[in-house]
Amino acid sequence: MIRPRNLPFVTLCCLVFVVARLPAQTIQVIDTEGHATSLIAAQISNLPHVIVKVIDHDTPAQFEGVSLASVLSAGSIQLGDKLRGPRMADVLIVEAADGYKAVFALAEVDPAFAVREIILADKRDGKPLNSKEGPFRIVAPGDKRGARWVRQVTALRIASVK
């Protein structure tokens, strides 16, 4: 039995437990030198949103989010005219909470090079992503397999291929 005088302590313990179990609401954008920029969910939600319609596991789905190029730019990664020469060997490593990683050529996410728009989604079919997928997920329309559609994204790391 919980005594009334212990109620604030029990409430605090429950709150700490719940907060500790929430998925990360921050994305780390890390450049080739290892400098990191943290983007919180509010910063990401202020970027222009796009909607993509795709087939996910043989089921039509609509994802909403921000272009990966916008997120990288907000994290001080230069794209467009700055992506040339040796930087054409740069890759984006998308990292998930469980350690899963997938790689994209940096030019694949740059609208100056690519026609398709890869997004960092925060909604599926008009609803926030569930805890299995979110709070952020990569959606890469045009990929025949979803292996690079990373769930629970925590970091976007730029690396140079030597």
C-alpha cells in the first residue's frame, strides 16, 4: 500500500521510468571531422514537410516528414554546388537506436543530383510513428527493398570513402 506521504516519490519514480523508455527525440548530424549537431524534434518539425506515397511490405502507405537534404543542411552539411570533387566519395550512414546502419551516397539525398526525395518521416498515414518505427524513420521511395528504410533513427553520419 502506498502511503499518501510517499505519493510524490512514487510519482517521480514512475515519471523517470516512463521518460527513460521514450524513444530519442533528437537526431545527431555528424560531419566527416566528427563535429556533431543535435537537432531536436521541434527543430525538425519546423522544416518544410513533404508527403510520399509508397508501398511498404505490399501495403500502400503515406509517410510525412522532411527531406533528408533539409535535415543535413540544418546540421551544417553542405550540399548542392559544394558537393563536388573529392566530396563525391562522401556517404551518409544512417544509424538506428538498436545499432542497425544503412548507407546512402551523399549525392543520392542531394536534390541537385537526385530526382527522388528521401525523407526523415515522423508520420505514417497521418499519425505519429509508433514506438517500433519512430520517432523518426528513413523512407527512400524507389528502393525495391526496404532494407535502408531505417527505423528509430538516432544519427546521420557523413563519412568519406578513401
